[in-house]
Amino acid sequence: MESLGEIELPPLFHGRYNIAPTQQVAVVRSDNPTKAVACAWGFTHPQSTTPVINARSETLNERPMFRRLVERNRCIIPADGFYEWKVRQPYHFQLPEKKLFGFAGLWQDDRCVIITRAADRSMKGIHDRMPMILPVNRWNEWLTDFHLPPAPILNMRPVSRRVNKVRHDDPACIATSEEQIDLSLFPENE
């Protein structure tokens, strides 16, 4: 059995380069913070054919789907990077030291969602939302107490469009793209 520090990982867990909604992810849940379990990314919703994959931090306590989960069903989805797209160009985001972090999330049964917040300077010009990121030293705090930390500074770079197809799940997905970053996306005086 592999482990993530002191956290036991589910069988067959391995690093991934491309994860899409409904696929299995490793999740550290508040009911057993020493053992990660496999959960499907996204909640089903009776009025939609697409899964609900994100929960807005600003409305967690207002939305019936999430309100009852905030108190006892918090989770962490371990990661070391994520993608966001501007038109068809994917960008890869990581902490400056390329360290492991976690997405703050909520779980229900064998499913999870990622909590999002308004985008900060790291995401400006790419997307208006971003995942709620938890440094490893804040994981226990999130699992035991509802407190969302400020967004960390992230590094970003354009990567291969190979990641646009979920069947591609290999290191080539994070290869730096030859596409140039449009610097006009990033205001200088912010």
C-alpha cells in the first residue's frame, strides 16, 4: 500500500496527469483523516445530466446540496497541480515550489466536489474562478474546523493541448507548450 506522508492511499492509486469529472480521485475525508479513499469527482443532481463538480465557497451555507455537508463532510483532494483553459489553450498551475497541496472539498457517499473561490491574481485573465487550495500544513485544520485559508501564489505556464483529451494521461500532458502567454492578460499594477 502506498502512502502520502502518514495518510494511507487507496489500492491502485498512482499519480495522474489528466483527471476529468466522474473519474476516481483519492480523497482524505473528515471521517477518517489517516486513510484516503477513492471517490468519483462530481455529485449527481436529479435535474441535470451533468455532474456538479464544484461548490462556490461564497454560497456553501445557502445551497441545499452543500449546506448539510459543510459541518461534517469536508474532504481534501491531494494534488500538485491543476489545469485551466483560456479558449482552447490549457494552462498548468502549481505552487512555486511544486509542492503537494490539497483542494478543499465536500464528500457524500462515494463522491466529492471541489470548493472554488473567486480568482486571484494568479488566475487573472485565464478564468474567473479557482479551486480552494490548502497547503499540507492546513489539512487537519480544514478537516476539523470550517476555515478556508487565503489563496496561495501560483505559478502558471501554457502546456500541451494533449490534455484536452481525457484519454491522454501521461507526462506529455504537462509538457510546456510552444504557445506564448499573452501578457496582456495580466495587468501590471495589481
